[in-house]
Amino acid sequence: MLMEPEWGDFLTIQDAVDYAYDNDVIVVRDGTYREKVVVDRPMTIISANGPDNTIVSPEPYAKTKVPPVFTVTSDHVTISGLGIENAYDYHGIDLSGYNYCVVENNIINNTIRASSCKASGVAMESSNYTVVKNNTIYSQRYGIMVSTASPGIIECNTISSDVKYSIGAVISSNSDNFTINGNTIDMVTTSKVYALMLNTEVNDIHVEGNTFSGGIDTVYLYKAQNVTFLKNQIIGGGNYKLHMKKSNNVTVLDNEISGAERYGLYTTNCYNLDVQKNNITGTGRSALYLTYSSYNIVMNNLIDSQSSNGLFYKATPGSLNSTSPVSYTYMNETFTGFIGNYYSTYTGLDIDGDGVGDTPYIEDDMQYYHPSSPR
């Protein structure tokens, strides 16, 4: 049963939606609702007692592609606190083409039957000013899928998948001005899987305080610009932790990047990167590999590789140290001078105790100046 104190009870969510006026609130009582819902006017749909008690789960369909569980065809729609299951190879919630929507506090699960399907927990194509927060999304081809959208917030969601060829969250195709904060995305398999993908003409993305793990490339950027990665954990398995191609003006600051089977931070054809104060550790090959990448600043990072191939396997950045004296703190004292990166295999001395080695770090006949002591 459905409850709305001002205008009575309904047996299905769709009946309540069809009866509602603009900006009404539909409160859904506990139970399992075997239906798909089209929301065609501004409103809020919220459960009485949370997503564990209020399940929207359609009956199985024989067809490969069927409508989403929730299809939104109006601006200003909020869907909150529901358990959404079994979209059967399609989206749990589809907001495509509509704006100012909120998806929050839901649990979205799916059954993938076709290997070629593009099922998403939440789909946002040409959806602007959208907020997706505090949801749990699992077993999807794409946990959250964004395309040609601006701006938006993806915040404090938990996303996981053991589905092959899946992506935890993907922002693509001329999307910009997105904030991705406080999410946990864990991809169980590494077979052509990504935790976060920023793909093709993506601009002005702020990524902060997330935990990304698993996948063949845990985080992958292609043709992205003006992106900031701040205080994230990018960890656990896979060939690459942070993999960037043809991406410019990217800041990577104060992140933990660890556990790659091959490379921690890997870039190709990237320009104007600012990589500072990161811990890049536990990589099978190179902790940091920059190739065909120029005009970059890479300094004050802790770099540790388990491989005999070295820390900087092939690097062409603008600078692997500060280009002018900077103020920094070492052992509770403030100094001013040039600083580079901390290399775990550096054996030089720091006679004056300023936290910077007195001789360059040398590897593969290359010299890296102003190596620093551990931060």
C-alpha cells in the first residue's frame, strides 16, 4: 500500500504518480512493488522506512532490453530511500534529458543477463544540475553513467561490481563541472573494468576524498581537462592505478596511490600536470611513468617501487623538482629552498639537515635533483 496523508492510499506507485499534482510528496509504505514507474511531473517519491523495507522489483522480462525501473520525464524529481532491483539489462533510474533531479539514499541492484547491455544504476544523459548521493549501487554495467551533462554532484555513494566490462562511475562526452566527493567504488574483478572513468572532452571535474579500488585501470582519464584529484585513495590490484591519456591541466595532490601490479601514475601525451605531495607506493613496475608528456611539475611526492625497473621508467616532464625556492616544513622546522621528491632507494646524505639530499638521485643514467627526506 502507498500512503499520502492528504489524498489517500494507492496499490501501486504508478497510480499515485498519475494522481499526484506538481511538487507533491509520495510516501511509499513497506513492501515489494512489482512494477516499472514513469515519473512525468515534479515530485518527491520517498520510502516510509528505508530501502531495505521498500523494494521496487519488476517481474522478469523475456526481452533483452526493457524500460528502466524508474523513467523520469520531468525536471525537479527526487527519488529517495527505495530498494530498486532487477532492471534486467537496463537502468535502475533513468534521468536522461531532465534537470534538477535528486537520487539519494537508495539501494540499486541489477541482474545482468546480456554481455552487451549498458545497464546503469543511475543514467544521466543530458541531465543538468543533478545530485546523486548516499546510494548503494552494485552489480551494474555502469554504476553511475553521465554523458553531455553539466553541472552535477556525485557524493558519498558506495558502488561495487563483479560484472565483466563494468565501470563504477563514468563521466563522458562533453560533460563538465562535476564534483565527485566521498564515494567508495570497489570493482571486484580486473577484467576490462574501471572504478572511475573520465572519457572524451570532460572538463572542470573535482575529485576529492574518495576511495577507488580494483579494475584493470582503477582511475582512467582520456581527453580530460582541468581536473583536480585531492586526498583520494587509489588502491588495490590492476595494472594501473591512475592512468591518463591526452589529458591536460590535471592536478594530483595529496593522494595515496598504491598496490598497482604495474604502474602507479602512468601518463601519455599529457601536458601541464601538477603532481605534488602524493604517496605512490607498492607498484610492481614503475611508481611514476610519464611518456610524451611535457610542461609538468612533479615534486614533493613519496615514490616507492617494488620493481628493479626503477621509479621513473621513462619521464619527460617539465620539472621533477620546484623551479624556484619554496617554503617547506621538515622536522618541525621551516626552510626555503628547492625540493624534489622522496625516492625510497636514495642513499645520499643530508648533512645540513634541511630535508633535501646533498647529491642528486641517480637512476638509469638520469639525475633527479633535490631529492627529499621522508615527509
